[in-house]
Amino acid sequence: MTSGDPATGSTSTPATMLELMTAPAKPVFVKLSILIPVYNEERYLAAVVKRVVDQPIPGRLAREIIMVNDASKDRTWEIMQQLPALFPQAEFKLLNKTKNGGKGAALRDAWSMATGDLLIVQDADFEYDPADYPKLLQPILDGKADAVFGSRFIGEPHRVMYFWHQMANNILTSLSNMLTNLNLTDMEVCYKVFTRDVYSQIKIKSPRFGVEPELTAKVAKMRIGGKKVRVYETGVAYAGRTYEEGKKIGWKDAVSAIVQIVRFRFFN
């Protein structure tokens, strides 16, 4: 049944009017914290940061770029110190560690420096493309999600790489899903986005690549205002590196990931 205005001939359904009256307002976000752990990336670092700075971000978000040098042995720290002058349009926070602690430890330090309304993790090489930021951020900007995970395996272009790496990733993701009751396709993906309500409750403990299952498990268990965190997933492009090109993750990290999946399912 519809109601209308005889003078204009316009009609509207009661259901539509009710939806308009009860639709929640979209949240307002001002700043995006971009966390970049760095280790021996003198070859790619400046070009990657240029992509991060140049990438248009929906919602006119200001960007805060937080970079942690994890005791690199090359010119990484020297290059990092030059970046604020090269890209004055962005806010930078830089930290130089004198002892290597791993990706998780570097992220832990960057995490504590974040002040953004949203947070995203970015690798310091060309495996992940900041051009995917808009679709990673949009579910949160639309008020539909509290966390968004990228996925290298749902439709976007990706470089064909190691068979056993993908098999290991599938096994780890399946095990994580079994224990978290999430239905992700790529738990190990770098691109993860969180609102401040989510990331402010996370205290990272894993020192190396075990940080990925740790973040996943903690988000799966978390509640905000008595409600479970709303998790979305979207496809992202991926240009994986070979070991000759600087890839760092190995089989020991896969074993460690299994331990972290179980650990953070039952303990914090």
C-alpha cells in the first residue's frame, strides 16, 4: 500500500519512509594511521611511501604514516629520515630500533604511536598496492564494519608464486577459521584495517609473523558495546616476491603461526 501527494502525484511506501527515519548516521572519521614495519628495504622504501602518500583516500582522511625500522642492516634508516622532507604533505612518525625483533615487535611499537580514527597495516615493499585503500576503507566509512581484512584469493590480480606457500596459507587460514568461527579466505594477509575502538583494545605479543593469527583471534573474540566486531573481507591485488627479491617469511613462521592460532584462541 502506498501513500501520495495528490498535488504532485509523488508516492512513497511506509517501509521506505521508516528506513529513512531509522537509518543510522554514518560514523565520522578524520585521520588514518598507516603502520609500516621496515627491515632491509632500501631498494623499495621511498617508492612505496610515495604510493602511500599519493593514493587518494575516501572521506578526505588525513594520513599519519608511522614507520618502524627493525634494526635494518642496509641504508633503510638513512632513507627513512629523508622521507618527511620529501613528502611534507603527510605527517610522519619514525622510530629506529637498534635490535631486530621481527614484524610483530615492530608493529607493537608502531601501534602504540597511532592516533588515527582508523588504522591500516602496510608492508614496505611492492607486494601490496595502496590503490586498494579505498575498497578496504569503504565498509568502515559506510558504517557497516569495524574491521576489514584484505584477501589475495578472491578475484583480484596476483602474481603466481609458490604452490606450497599457498597450501600452507590455506591450512593456516582453515585452522584459524575453525577456532575463531570466522570465514576468512586469507588470514595471513598484510592488509587489515581497524577502527580505533578495535585497535585500542589490542596489545600485540607475537614478535614475528605470528602477529597475523594473533590479530585475527583477538578481533574474533572482541566485543564493542556488547556486540561482536563486524568483520568484512575484500579482494586485494598481490605481487608476491621471491626469496631472491627479499621475501622473508619461511617454514618456521608457518609452524609458529599454528602455535599462535591455538594460543590466542584460548589465551590473550
